[in-house]
Amino acid sequence: MAADQEFLKDTVTNGGTITAIDSTAKTITRSSGVFAAGSLLDIILFTKATDLIAFHWKARITVGGAVGTWEAISGTPSTFASATQSAAVGITRTLSTTTVDLSTLYLRKIIKVWDNGLTGAKDRVFYLTPDSRKFTEDYRNPDLEGEIRAYHRGDTLELGVGSSAAALAAAQMEYEGKPNVYTDATENDEIFIPPEWNKFLEDEMEFEYRKYGKKSVPDNLAERMAAYEKMYTAKLKDKAMREEAKGKLSE
């Protein structure tokens, strides 16, 4: 059984670790270990006299700890009566993740994410998962319990640590930024731009300067500006086609 799955029994009848389940407070208590937030519970209460199922429901842990708080997903919850009932609880833990807010960064692409979680504070590089489903489901694979991974979506970076991997340490990120929005400026302002775009910026500034000063534009500069415009138009067309295709897929 993978490390992120558990099967617990009640203390009184079966000598297990479940000591209490309260359907009013929506809590479940264990004598050892902790419930991880986000874990899924499959709870069954049996009547001791008949060994028949009295109550069965599924729930999700919303607040972790030795006393976990849960919310029901399906079924009929009931408070566990240890004198007349026995309990069995199946637990499937979800991936433990840390969320990082990137909204203050003008981010184009993440190059690398790492922390110093290895022995001797050596760098440990996160695998950048391109797919959200793969990010959340890979941890169920026993062969990947020691892996660490990251998933980037919009202004958020999620870091996931496998159940047998060392805990998350101080994380760092290398990224490629987008150009800052350049408005009224002074000679001391900087424009953050990828190196491969420098020639484009240089050409555009010279072109605008010559237009403003009503000076002639060299043929080679005019040709490059026409090529830039053609490339930009093609990118806009490609973006429109992708948006249209996305809309059709969602219909």
C-alpha cells in the first residue's frame, strides 16, 4: 500500500487509532498520526451486535491534525458510539502542496525551481510539470513518492513534495520576464526585456526617433520594421486561431 493511503480502525473494539467521530462538530480524532488537509475519507460504522453497516459516508478533511475537521461529500454522517459500534476509516491523502503567489512578477516563463532540501543543503531541482492532472495524480505512483514537482498556472506556482521526499526547504526560482510596460520615462529608467529582443527594441526606438524628427529611414531599418510587423501580425492571427479552437473544444 502506498504511503499516502491508510486504513484505520476504532480503538475500543479493534485496537486501532480512531477514538472519536462527531457528526455535529464534524471532527474525527486519532490517537496517533495526523490527518492531512485535503485527504478523502471513507467512513463506515458497524453495529456490534449484528456486524451490519449502520452508517456509511465519504468526507474530505478541511483542517488537518490529530483532530481533523471534515465536510461530508456523500452518504449519511453519524456520531460514532463506541459502546455499540465499531468503525473503519479508509484514507486517501492528496498531494501536499505549497502555493506561491507570482502576481508581483511580470513573468513570461519559469526556467528552473529548486530548494536546498538535500543532505548538506545541496540544491534539489523540481520537475516542472506541464499538466495539472499529471501534477496532482503522479504522487499516487509508488515509484514517484520521493519526487518533487512544480506546476505553473497564471500568477500561481504550486510546489508538490512526494510522501517519502524530504520536506520543502527554502525554494528559489529562475525565470524569464516579460518587458515592463514602458510609458513616460527618464533616462534612468530600465526596460526588462529578454536579450533576444534587444535588436528589436533598438530598431523600434531608432525608427520612432527618426519619424519624430522627420528624418529619413534607412532601407535596411525599414525592411526590418516591416518584417517585425509581419511577424507580429502572424502572432496575432495564431493567437486568434488558438482562442477560437479553445472555444470550440469547450462547447
